[in-house]
Amino acid sequence: MNADAKELAASFDLEKLTPEFYDNPYPTYRALRENEPVKRLPNGTVFLTRYDDLVTTYKNTKSFSSDKKREFAPKYGDSLLYEHHTTSLVFNDPPSHTRVRRLIMGALSPRAIAGMEGDLIKLVDGLLDAIAAKGSCELIEDFAASIPIEVIGNLLDVPHEERAPLRDWSLAILGALEPVVSPEAAARGNKAVQDFLAYLETLVARRRQKPGNPERDVLTRLIQGEGNGERLTEKELLHNCIFLLNAGHETTTNLIGNGLVALHRNPDQKQRLIDNPDMIKTAVEEMLRYESSNQLGNRMTTERVELGGVVLDPGTSVTLCIGAANRDPAQFPDAERFDIARTPNRHLAFATGAHQCAGMALARLEGAIAISRFLARFPNYAVSGQPVRGGRVRFRGFLSVPCAIG
């Protein structure tokens, strides 16, 4: 096994992944963590799998930059995908990142998120009623994917009749973030950005004419800016609205889908949560750790730096493997076991440091309400066919999960 693990680590190439890897990447991540935790890939980039190395990288924003202009220019060329991904909050450094994040965090205050709970419960219960009437469900389409689209639609106050394209736009744009992007995927991504921008221009124009309540309407708040006069430029405003949808859509869909499948596959933990519904908060944290919705992050070195005994030159592209770090036994005892009572659980599903996910409180609320209410309504649910993975390495989730509700 040790020789096999060494070979697995030695042959790993992020640009040439196998179907087995997409199905279950964790044996590969373990082999890398144990044998080549700071792995130099054939394309000259570095792949990190240890928890402590990721924390060091996240927290050292001076040496490890989030600015993606240099990395994305050859990947996307002079395109709308390049414009979008280099304007988004997540792919910028301070002070630009700090200014945009402050405006978004002001719109996602604890008070604002607490005010969403009633509408979220109503939304989830309506979806559960529809599933009960049908007698079975496709877990992703009928449930997991329907929740974040509505929540973010509500945040931006997108009229219900205009929400249909949002999911496809988001999937196309995020699909172009994979390590290898086909010309077809790039074309879909660019078309999605173009269509999304055109829609947002009309939505923003309407909102400027008729502002909403900035306490509840994130778009109005972002348009109006802070009391000190700080505002986003028009380009920043439009692209960060796209970012809000993308950041909160597929990742939360994956949290709900991955979580319910993990409970099905671990019946002792499922029963434990049924018997102790007040454990939902620690259960959601374990779902985030065990099957992280977002498995990869990226940084670029700005200076010569040493990491795990390996010296990295300035301009080295670094991939942070969240999925591997969240199963690092040095941080998580019995790391391969799914344990809904795990504590402490300092997982990196939301990253850490300056770029810790701005919407993590909302994602946790969505996950807790969706999963707890699904389980209470359908305690005997079971996956009734072969789930289909999304075919992504960066975003780990399911495209479809046939489900019997018992």
C-alpha cells in the first residue's frame, strides 16, 4: 500500500485526472499529504494538501496573493471571464478586497441574516410539500439547488419570474474555473457573463429609479454604498452581484446534497441526528469538513518563500487543496470518519484569514434549515439509484441524486 501511495503521489497531475479521482479524490489526497505534501506539478505550479500549510498560506496575504490577473490572463485572454474573475471580491488583494468586502458584509449583517430565517423555512417547507405530493424526488433539482437560487434572488430582490436563467449562468461561469477549460466551456462561460451583465444592467437601472429597503435588499445597499460616501464602481457593482450568486449558489447546493448523501451512507449518524435534532449545527460543520463544497483555492507567491521545507520562487502559482486539508489527521482525529458530533472542528471549507467566506453565516443557516427539515419530514429517505457527480474537481457535489422518501 505504501508503494502504491508513493506512486499515486508521484504520478499526480491536476491537468490529467482520472474518472476514479472525480468519483473519490480522497485516497489521492491522502497519498499526497503523506508523501509529497508540497507537490510540484508538471506545469510548474505547487499543490498543497496539509492543513497547517493551507492556514499559513491563507493568513500570509503579503507573500501569497489572491490577485489573479497574472494567472488568468493566459487562461482567459481578453474576455468577459477575465474581466469578471479579476473584478470579483474573492480574486483581489487589499485594499480593493477590503473595500468591497466591507460593503458586502454590511449587507450580510447578523441582523439581516436572522431576518431571513422565516422566509427560508417557508421556502424549504414549500419544496418539501411538493416532494411529498410527488412521492419521490431528485434531490438536487427538486431540493438542494432550489434553495440558494431563491435565497440569493431574494437578497438581490430579483423578480421571481426573472430567476430562471440564474442557475445555468452560475454553473457556466464556475465551470470555467476548473484547472483545464475546454474552448466550449470557455465559450459557455463568456456567454453567461455577457447575458448576466446585460440582465444586471437593467435590474440596477430599475433599482436606482426605485430603491428597496437597504436593510433587506443587498443590491440597494451596494448601490447606495456606505454613509461615508464609499461606493462600488459600476463594473465592481455588476461583477460582485454575479459573484454573490456564484459564491452562494453551487457551494450551498453541494453542502445540502453532499450532507444528505453522507447521512444516507452513514446510517448510524443519520439515526443519531434524527434522535438528537439539536445536533444539526455540529452536523453541518462535519458535512462541510467531510465533503467540502469547494475543494480548491489558489494563490500566487509575491516573494521567495519557504513552505513545508520547500522553497518557492516569486510568481509561483499555488493550489490549496481544502478537501485534503479537511481530512488531515494532524488536525482531525479519525479524519476519514463522518462524525456529526465532532468538536472542535476548525475546518477550512470557508477558508480562513482575510478571505474567509463573507456569506458563511448564511450558508450555515441554509444548510441547517434545509437538512434538518428534510430529515424531520422524511426520516426514512434513501438514495434510490446511482448518484451522478458533477464532474468537477474544484466544486464537489452531485448533478443528480434519485431519492425515495419512504
